[in-house]
Amino acid sequence: MKPKFYDLLPKEEKNGGLVEAPEDWTYPIAMDGKEVTDWQSLVLELKYGKYAHFNMCTGGANIISEELKKLFESFVDDPTLIEYLPVKVFSKEYGDKWMYIMHFKKIFDVVDKKNSIYVPGTDILIKERLIYDKVKDLKIFNIKKNLNDVVVSEEVYQAIKKQKLNFCIEFVPIYCSASTTT
């Protein structure tokens, strides 16, 4: 079965940087499904390389570029589900830049619990399967409670590649179950 969705993960690449939060900042910066507070005064730092369009910040947040934000906005039917909080990122080598904390206001209940693989004795997903009937019309969503994750459809995946926004992004395929089991 061909994958229809992809989990976005930061990928180590030559020249790719790391976005760091101040050491004294409360962790996590953002947790999906919960209100983000005090982000207005947050200033992040890019270290060890170039800006990427998708970064997982050491402070616990997904940090995306203006270009990726615009692409995502073009695919989301209900803009109240995701918010983009502007934060300044500074870099001694590459200059300062405004980027965005990408924050889902809810956790999507789309995981096929019977056909997914978990860490034994926990609810921590190792390999997830999605319920096709619940995700077939979604383009960008999340699935994990304790982690800021981003899942995109095949259509969004192709658009990211076409617009060359995939520097430092790993696309991990996620498959759907044929049935509507939960």
C-alpha cells in the first residue's frame, strides 16, 4: 500500500543549523492542544549552520519559515486549528529572521490503535497506522499527545518538494488501515 501521509522530522544535513531556546526558558515552549503562553518575549538562536524551513527547537516547539507557513495556510480548510506565533531568531552568521512557532490547538484522534505499534505497556507510539476515513480529507494535522508533531498529506509533501522547502526535512511515511477500526 502506497503511503498517503508523512510525519515531518528535522533531518541532519550538511550546513543545516539548530534553533535553540534560551537555557532559562520554561520547557516546553509549546505543547499541542494546550495554550502557548509568554511566547511574545521569546528570542531564539540559530547555531551551527543555515536556516531551514522546518526546525524542531531545543525548547520544545516546531519553528517554521514564512514560506512554509504560507504553503501550510494554503492547504488548511479550518485556520482555527493551527496558529503561527511569530518569534525572532538571531544568527551571528546568517542574520536575524522572523520565524513561527507552529502550534496545533487540538490533537487529532486519527490513530488506528489496533494496528499501530506501541512501546510495550505504554501509549507511546513506535509505528502508527492512521484510520483512512478520519484522515482522507486532512492535509496537515498531528497525532501525538506528548510531542509537537506535524503530519502532511501526499499533496502537501509534493508541494513542499516542488517549492524546494525540504532542506533539512525528513519525510517518514505513515500508512493507513483499510478499515475504520479504532
